[in-house]
Amino acid sequence: MSQAHHWTETSSAGMDADEAAAPTYRIIVTDLVLPWKIGVRRHEEDRRQRVRINLDLVVRGQPDPMADNYHEVTCYERIIERIRQMAADGHVKLAETVGHRIARMCLTEPNAEEVTVRVEKLDAVHDAASVGVEVKRFRRPRTGGKPRAAAPLTEKR
């Protein structure tokens, strides 16, 4: 079962004046479990195993957070659907690859600022509840007047 939560205010430290005026919030997806062909072992190429995804995406809010306008917010349903499509696309060797792909996809959202993605294989080690990775990526701040969407992404692990 997955849950998506949608409104936690965060700090505006380090932003320019225009960015600081807009509130931020977090989109949180908790315990999204999907069948995924993942792993470096031969037997992992032939079958899907359970993978749990958790993500925390910080986004800039709409100009009027009290407007209650669905079209002005980042849609967690769209993000979840894109993750489901990634799981259906075929075999991936590394959980790290899955984490970075999800993080990169999340940062294509126009108002996305940073994301933390945790990818856990639930059936990989019989005496561990899960094994996995956590990836954190940031959108670089604007420099030289370049549009935010054109700025390259940076990674932190």
C-alpha cells in the first residue's frame, strides 16, 4: 500500500527574494511496492521482485497556497504513474540506477527543488527485511539569469 502526503512547509534559506516569497511543501510517497526486474544475478533477470519506493520531493508552492487549485500543484499521482511505468519498462541491474532515474524524473517537475528517493529490494536477502539505497538530488539555483528548468542537476549520495 502506498500513501502520498502533500503539504509540509520547509525553509526558504538560500533562495533569492522571488523564490523566498513562494512557500515550499513536500510531496511524500511512502511504501510504494512494485514488482520490478532488478538485480545483477542471472535469476533476477527472469523474474520480478518486490521493490519498495519512498520519496520526499520538495516543491515550490503555487502563488496563492489557499487557492485550492489542482492545476497549480505538482501531481503525486502523475509521479507514481511514471514510477509504475519505469517498473514495467524492463530489467535494471542496480537499485542505484532506479533511484537516480526516479530522482531525475521528479526534478523534471517545473517547481521541484530537491528530492530524496529510497529504493529497497524486499526479497534480495532472506534474513534482512530489505536492502537498498537512498539518493538525494538537487536542482541547482539559477545563475546568470538562466531559466530554472535549464539548469543542470546535481547529485548527492
